[in-house]
Amino acid sequence: MKSLQTGSASLLVLRWRAREGFLLERHLHDRFTQRRINGEWFDFRRVADPVQEIAEAADELLRQFGESNPDHE
């Protein structure tokens, strides 16, 4: 988180994590490629609830592993 925060002007908050971290990250990068600004940064400014949208995308993958985000369900 420290290294990511260094590159962000906004405060970053960890919302959830999963054992399939690399697979989840790749899935989210692929899913939101059209929102990519640069590297790890994405533009969700025109999304009503970005956390909800990302959580739903993450759940798509996590359900395949029998996991989900407990705060999302």
C-alpha cells in the first residue's frame, strides 16, 4: 500500500484482498482496460459507485474459487 500511495494524490483504502491476488488483479485489469489511465491507475470518476462495480467484477472471478468479498454480499 505504501508504494501505491506514493503514486496517488488521493488517499487509498484497501477494500478487500483475496488469495488469488495475481489472478484477481489480471481479471480486473482486463475487465476495466477501457478505464486505464496509466499503469495501475484507472478512471472511475463517471461511475456512480466505483467500489460496487469493482466488487461485482471481482466476485465474478472469486466465485470460481469458492470465495467472495464478504462485505459485498
